[in-house]
Amino acid sequence: MPYFLTMRFLGLFVLSLLLVPLAKAETRVFVSLAGTLLEAEITAVSGDSVTLKRVNDQQPLVVKIKTLCKEDGAYIACWVGQNANPAAASAPAPAPAAASAVAPPAKYRLVCQTLPSKSNRGPADSDHRVFEYIYNFNLSNQEVNRDLQNARGLALTLGKNVSEPNGDLIVLQKEEFDVNVRAQSKMVHATQPVRLTYSQDPDSPYGVKNYGYVLIIRDAAGNVLLVEANPDTSAKFIKEILSVTQAPCIVDRDFKLRPKAEVPVGYISF
């Protein structure tokens, strides 16, 4: 064989070897229960944690699997099954699953724009204030073909005691509502108005001020589709928030109920 042909075949062979590991690398957009997105590649799974290599900077990130959506959990389990045995990657694809085995639903592309509404009902020249709060949740189903049917929304309006600004939180009201949004359509849910009374006098603080809100949208099967919160840190406590059964009530900063704490109902009205 001529020399130049030999070198050409050798170059193609080396190139094919270089491309093999690239073909095996598979990235995915992982979605947390809080709604954040991360494009990454799995590099290792240990116990209840997965190590992801981020696409944007190639840095490793260790994440608890339970903080990711169910679809990501199923994907990670599949990855473990394929990588537990080195020969699994070259094994033929498994036969299609039985009809009774239902794959987890794909995550909805659901977006929310929250517009708070506040009005001052107190005299302008007084330290005594009465503010009325309403939250308008503008939900947009950005799916092209899939309608969102029989989903449920949970909205909490939160407050805090003026005399204890770093203390417990007050769940002022809890609202549950139906969510049905056609593909490429929108719906709006407005919370019931809540009026809070407080003093702005630093020498004699009293009353209740607004702290924020939490919105959780779940599909008909109970899967969390969307979490919106202000402040953002409240979105970490989905399980605890879903366990709140009454309002108004007092919870700590981790949304655990304080059953013996007294709600300052004299400063709250609806």
C-alpha cells in the first residue's frame, strides 16, 4: 500500500479513537424541585448524591438526588444501571417495556409572573399604618401542544411580627385553587386581600408586616411543576409548606409549625 494511503488510514483510525469518548458524553438539563435549571453531565453517583459536571465551566457539583425532579431521578437510576457494568454501554438496547409500565411525565414548561398589589389605608401623617396586600399570579403554559389539566395551586401569604423582625413567620392565609391552562395560553389567580396593621415608630413597634409569598403548582399526580417564592429561600421548604394545614398560624423560618405560638390576630384582617 502506498505510503500516503497508509498515513491517511492511520490518521482516520486515530481520529475515530478520539471521537469515541466524545460520543459517550451525554449532557442533560437537570431541573430542581425549586425550578432551577442546570445543563450538566453525570460523572458519578454515590448513595443519595450525584456528581454533575457543569457544561458552562466544566466544574463538578455534588447534588442530593432528592432535590431534583422525578424525571431526573429516573434518568440517574438508568445511568447507574448502564454504568454499573462497563459492558452495559455496548450491550444491545433492552426490549420495549410492557404497556403497563408508564414512563414519568415530561416536565411542563410553566412560567409564572407574580405582580404584588399594595395599598396604604393609614393616614399619611401618622406612624400607624394599615396596608392591604394582594398577589396576582400570571401563569403561562409555554407548551406547544400539551394542555395542563386538573393541576392544583397552593398560595401562602406570609407576614412577620414587627416587634420580632428576625423571629418566626406568620402564615396569614392559605389558598388552594384549580389550574387548567391550554397550550400557549395563560391564566391569572389573585389572592384574597389581607390587611395588616403596624407601627413605624421605632420606639414603640407593634403589629404585623408583609414578609412575602409562596406559590406551588402540582399536576394531577402530585408532581411539583413550579415553585415561586419571595424571598427565594422559602422555596427550599416544599415538604414543610405542603404540610401546613391551617391559617393563620405561626411557623419557624424552616416552615415548621409552632403549635403553642399565639397569632397576633388583632393586627390581621381580611
